[in-house]
Amino acid sequence: MSGIGIIGGGLGGLAAACTLAARGHKVTLLERNDWLGGKAAVLEQDGFRFDMGPTILTMPRVLERIFSESGRRMEDYLDLVRLDPQWRCFYDDGTVLDLKQDQAEMARDLNELAPGQGDGYRAFLKVASQLSDVSDRFFFWKAVEDLKDTMDFKAQMSLDTLKDVLSLRMHRTVADQVKRNVSDRRVAQMLEHFIQYVGSSPLASPAVLCGIAQMQVGEGVWYPMGGTRAVPAALAKLAEELGVTFRTGVEVERIETEGGRARAVVAKGGERMAFDKVVSNMDSVRTYRELVGGKAWEGFQKGRKREAACSGVVLYLGLDRGYDHLAHHDFVFSRDAEEEFDAIYNKGVPAPDPTAYIAAPARTEPGVAPEGGEALYVLVHTPYLRPGQDWSQMLPGYRQVILDKLKRTAGLEDIEERITFESALTPQDINDRYKVLDGAIYGLASHGKVLGAFKPGNRSRQVEGLYLAGGSAHPGPGMPMALMSGWIAADALDSDAGGRAAGADVAAE
Ligand SMILES: Cc1cc2nc3c(=O)[nH]c(=O)nc-3n(C[C@H](O)[C@H](O)[C@H](O)COP(=O)(O)OP(=O)(O)OC[C@H]3O[C@@H](n4cnc5c(N)ncnc54)[C@H](O)[C@@H]3O)c2cc1C
């Protein structure tokens, strides 16, 4: 066997497979589970259907780009519905606030909620828009590992570039930026929560990540009919049409190198498969530590502390009633954001009064629950797995903390009596099902004012012919970024193999 081997069939692996196959490469994708899509999995039981992992889809242009590689149209594979309000927010003082798509209307609502907050919101979005623009030009659609990869300083150092570097606001955190624009605790909590998309603390993450707000508010929140599961299903269909070979139930244990070059992979059970080049969609740290090892692993970890992003507990609740006051996406905020972030990111313990995210997809697709019922997905972020934390012991107590929070703050007083089906996902389950770093949902934490936004690069500096794709590689976690990561890894590989390097064209679009 030769051609390209891809380890892992998460969104990053699937995006890489589609892009490489579209550019004429022979691709074999190896996935240890018996489904494709990784964390974008589905749970169906007793007439209820739950997306198990991601539920909020933003930046569909990334998917469009992947489909267009082979001249296909995303609309022929996926039916995306735009959601407005984007989120409904519930606060412990009884305030309910919708995050609306229309920025003028949203600003009016916020000025009514507390004087000046709407104007502050607009100012925040202006900064977010600048930062998103800088990300588009310097971080996205190209293989990046550090600041020097983003800009060719010698060739490009002009006044404009300097302005761009300064606009990254490297001396500020997300929380600093939010505080400069809004003073109301509720509005600040809402804006700081965008950084939860990358599982990191707003108090420790660089301000450049405020750009995430613009990527959502400006480009919309989308629901794929059939659930987010429809995204990997559509990519797998495209990949099959393009001739990708899928092998599920195959766990790779080693990447074999020869003279510093990736040559083959060895699966559990000893099967050896020779490849010209290898793309790993497995967690980047675990790829180097467990599949490569030796000097490459030492080189990879030198000088950079790589800490897992947060983990989480998900409750999948099948109910015999619906809650009409919920929107499709809801945030039920903690009583005190600092207490919550301190618990999760500093103390490494579950927050005593957490923020709960609820997805109630029956608002958009009633078929997810039996008639009159509701398929509720409740996610609470927790610390990544710490030594001695046994979630089989911790889950029952924390489940009660979560349900009490929903009763107290989101008006779901009778939820416990309404449950007819229940299942859960813990940090340990996330760790074991997806083989991630310490149970992390979102790859590596984005902490650090200067280097926080940089993730391991897509083109390995340690092993020739090895490429990294997925939420723990550049540009980072979340559906759009993991998909883009797959595209970038494929583009870098293709250009190294003498194919067409489309990165420059796309970055300019
Ligand atoms: C509960 C939860 C909620 C989330 N909510 C959102 C959300 O609302 N919006 C959003 O944008 N993102 C969300 N995310 C994050 C998003 O799901 C991820 O960032 C994204 O799906 C990661 O994709 P990935 O390509 O990195 O791979 P993963 O999904 O981690 O897949 C990697 C694949 O590689 C396989 N693999 C690993 N090692 C090997 C090996 N050695 N051999 C063979 N196969 C291997 C694994 O089995 C897995 O299938 C959420 C995640 C979770 C868990």
C-alpha cells in the first residue's frame, strides 16, 4: 500500500481526506471506532435523537471551501438552517437575554437592559471584526506554528503589517477587552463565553480570540437538518465518491520513521501499512508522544507547555414534555463567572454553580423527540481530567448540581419528573472514546497572552512527511477550525508533493 494514510476520521481527518482525494491523491483513512466523525457522533434511543458532541455550527464557508475542492456544492449534501436568536441567555437574577443576529436590534436591547451597554457591544464587535480580519489574513488557510510563520517579517514589514501586529493586542486578554467595552456583568458574561468555544479561560486567553464573536455574530449560527451528525455524514459521502478507502475498527499504534521521514503506520495487532505521507487527526500531543516518540517527541515538547483545554459533562435527557420558553441554543449562566473559571481552569475542580449550555433542537427539527417530548442536550464544562478524579463516582453528585441549576435559573422546575430516557458523557468517556489529551473537548488550551493562539503546526517540523489535522493542531478546536485544519494539512502535503498549493488563492478570497 502507498499513497496517503490518515489516522482518525474526525472532522479534521475527513476534511483532509476529501481535499487530498479531490487533488488526485490515493487516500486510506484508518479510524479506531466503528463510526466516522469522531466527536460529532449521534445517540439514538427510545424515539430520541441526540448529537453527542458539537451542536453549534458556525462559519459554513469552511465547509463550502472543502466541497468546492472537487467542484461540488455544499447545498447538494447538507441542508443548513440559520438560527435567530443565536442563543438565549438565562441569568440567576431572572434576566433573559437573546443574542440576536441583527446587531442594531441587539444594541437597542442591550441599551434598554443597562445604559451604554449596546454601544459597548457595538464597540466590542468592531474590535472583534478587526481581529477576525487579521486572523483571516495571517492565521487561517495556511500551515502556521508560530508568529514567524504568519508573516514574512523581512519581506512584509511595512507600516500596514506593523498596524496588524499591534491590532492583535498581544498585551491583553479576552476578559481585558470585554471589560474595556462593557461594564454590565450579564453582558460581559455573554461576551466572555465566546471563548468557551475553545475551552479556555477568558482571563488567560489572548484578545485576538475575541474574533470568534465576529465569526458567529457576523456569519451566523447554523443547524444542519439531521443534526450536526449530518456534517461528517456528508463529508464521508463526498470522500467515498472521490475514492477514499475507509477502514474503521483499525487503531494505529505507531508511525514508523526512517531517516526522520514517516514511512508506514503499524496498527494494533501488528498490521503494517506503508504510506508515502501520513496525516494524523489524533490529538497532536498524543501523536508525538505515543505514535512517534523518541527525539521527535522531545523536539516537539521543547520550550512549550501544552495544556489540555477544558473537558465537560453532557446529559442527554429524553423528556415527556417540551419547554417552549427555550430557544434552540441556550446558556444558563453561573452566578459568578470568576468563581466558575477559577474552579475549572485554576483549581481543576468542577464549578459549584456552573454555566450550563442547553440544546433543544426540537425547536428546529421536531422529529428529534416523540410528539410532545423534548430531546435536551445539557453540557457543562469541567476541568480536564486531573489525577485521582473518578467520574464514575463524581457523576451522580454533579448530575444533581446541573439539574438543580436548570431548575433554579432556566425555569425547568419539573425536569426531573419528566425524564423518560437518560444517558451521560463524562470527561473519562470523552478521553476513552476519542483518545484525546486528558479528556479535553477542545484540544489544547489557548492560554498565554502572546502564544495562546498558536497550536502545533500542520506540517511537522520534527518528522518529514507527517501532517497534523484536527482541533489540537493549527488553527484550533471547534467544528470550523478542525475542518479548516484538515484542509490546511492536506494543502501543505499536496504542495510538498508538488501539487497545486491553493492556500494563497484562498487566503486572498
Ligand atoms: C461535548 C462536546 C461539545 C462540543 N460542542 C461544540 C460545538 O457546539 N461547536 C463546535 O464547533 N465544536 C464543538 N465541540 C468541539 C468539536 O467537536 C471538535 O473540536 C471537533 O469535532 C474535533 O474534530 P477533530 O478532527 O479534532 O477530531 P475528533 O473528533 O477528536 O476525532 C479524532 C478521531 O481520531 C480517531 N483516532 C484517535 N486516535 C486514533 C488512532 N491511534 N488510530 C485510529 N483512529 C484514531 C478517534 O477515534 C476519532 O474518531 C464539542 C465537542 C464535544 C466533545
